[in-house]
Amino acid sequence: MDRFGLVGISHRRASVEEIGWFARKPGSLAMLREALGVDELFHVVTCNRVELYWVSNERRSAEQVLGDYAAWLFPGDEARQEIAYSACYGLNGDAVHRHLNSVVCGLDSMVLGDDQIVGQVKRALVESREQEVCGAWLGMLGDEALKLARRVRAQVDYEQRATSVSEVAALLLREEVRERGGAKVALLGAGETIRILAPRLSGWENAELHFVNRTVDVARGLAEQFGGTYQSLADFQAAPVDFDCLATATAADDPLVTAAQFDLLPTTPVPRLVLDLGVPADTDPALAKRPDVRRFDVLEIGTRAEEGRREAELVTRKVRPFLRDATVRFREKIFRRNLNPIANRLRESVHARAQHEADKWLSGPMAHLPLEEQELVRQLVDRLAEQTVQVPLVALRKTLRELPLGELLLERMRQEGRRAAGIAQG
């Protein structure tokens, strides 16, 4: 199993900007494979993760590959290469298989059960096969993970459960837009939370985004990136653009939005939705008492996220038996793939020796037998040889399974067999 490796970066440990640095798609996977010194690879890029899976017959460690990968991505940029070591993760061996299974089953996604990742992994495998950098080992890893995803999703009911404050906020905003039949959403701030909310609302049917920030250039940049209008914080406080929903997430020490701003807005029969994700609060808590405002602070939204996490854990518990079974199945496939060439060589050797002895007897003491009977003798010898070879094969399988280093010994036997075959052909 230690031939498998993985390096990646995701929402678990990195910001949106950092993930974006690694999302650059390699023009040639064959060139990337050569640069990393591995034998097989495939490259997965999603909106919240970039992962590189590989097979190395030389057993390159994740740390070695990560260093080469960072140098390949950011040549001469030592600062970003250093960030790669702190923001990225690397795995070898069994952990790679377990991680990929969790990913395709939606357990490692921002939204539990997100099924888009299945198609993204499938496309990554297809692309790697088309560029001839995905061989038998990595193909087996990916194909088995996709089979597991189909089994799990056929038997486990995934419902959309928001498990973070940002996810809850996004769902609340989208529900509000849907119920209103369209809405203008003002986003105050420019940090990670706003950059998570914006892409989830951008392009959503009848959702119009309006970005507000202290620095008007930052607000303009967000509007250009995600689509929408913009306004400086000073202008918003003096003359706010009319909105239906407001989400705030800043690090300000005092409230930035007070009743004064709402007094400047036209009256509406439907209360405006305010989601305050700031700590301390970005909006005056007194707004919650106004009949024209529905305000939720970060603790109220956090309570909803915690409920989602508890529900998600119950779903995850249902999936874990599938993951354990998949690990056992995959290790058995690896074991058989390693053992088959050795078993075949042993079988061929026994059969060749048996046929040699049969030829000696049929050309000597048993030469008087008719051809039909000689053929029966050969068939009998062949069957006896097959039955005879099963005894050492069963013992070999049992021994290798029980030995702590059985898999390593099996691989060494394969390598010696390939070396011997090469010498014989030479």
C-alpha cells in the first residue's frame, strides 16, 4: 500500500486565496509526473480543494513530492513554497485510500454528501488515462472509490445539512431569495466568510449582490469577481442602497450598521433579513426589536450549524461500515494483484517440470501406448501438477497474510521475479 501517495490543499486548512494558488491546471500531466518523480498520477481540482494522487514504485514520501510540487508550481517564489508546507497535507499508504473514499462519499466536503465531487474525480481519472499517466494501480484506487460512492449513495440518505456558520448563512440567504422571488443581498466585509458566501449566491436565480467595504477598490474588486454592484462603507452609512438581505462579517470593534441606516431605507411589508457574522457584532443588537428587521447574530447562526453537525455525525456513522469494508476489499485486491505473478510463475514451473517428466516416460518405457492413451496420460499429469501446486500456494497465501511484513515480502518477491525474467530475456 505504501506505493500510493497524496498531497492536497482544502477548505479544512486553507483560505480561498491559498486554494486558488494551487488550482493552476498543469498543461501536461506527463511533464508533472516527470517533475515529481512518480510513476502514475491524477489531479483533482474543485471549488474548495486541489489534490494530487500518485503511485511511486520507489516509495517517494508525501513530504518529498510536496516539496517538488511546490517548486514546480511556484518556481523562485520561496514564500509560497513555505506556505505549501503549512497549508497542504500529505498522506502515504492506507491513509490515501481512506481519504479518497471519504472524499467521494461526501464526508470531507463543505456540505455533507456533496455529490459533485464524484463527477470531478471521475473526470480527473479520465483525463489522466487519456494522457497515459494513470496506470493499473492508480486506476484501481480510483475505480474502487467510485464503486464505493455508488454503493453508499444508494443506501444512505444524504440531506443538505449546513455544518458551518457560513453554510447556514448561505442557506438562509438563498431561502430568502427563493421565498421573495428575487432579492438584493448586501454583503459587508471582504474576509473569508464573505468570500465563501459570494460564490454560493453568485449566479443564483434572481439574486442581486451588492458589496460594501471600507475600501471602495476592494468592494469594486469583489463586484467584478462575483458580479454585482458596490459601495464604500462611508457611502453606505450615509445613503445605503436599498436591500432585502444584509450579511456582515468584519473585525470592527463597534457596530457599523445602526438604526440610522435603516431609517433611510423605504418601508417594506416584508421584514429585511440581517445576518450578523461579526465578532463583535457589526450591527446594532437593538435592530432585532424592530418589526421591519429579522436579525440573527453569529451565536444564533452557530446554534443552527451545531444542530447540522449533530445530524451530519449520525449520517457519517452510517457510512463508516462501508468505509471499513472498502478498506478490507481493497487490501485483498492489492494482495491478490501482488501474489498472482508469483503464483503464475510457480504454476508454470510445476507444469513445465511435470510435462518434462511425462515426455521422458512417453518417449521411453511408455512409448508403446497408443496416441490416445498418451494424451490421457498427459492430461492426468497436468491435473496432478495443478493439484500439487495448490498445496504450496495455499501455504504461501496463509504465511504472507499472517506475517507482519507480508505485503513488503510479497512485493520483494515480485521485484526479484521481474529482475530474474529480465536477466533471462537478456
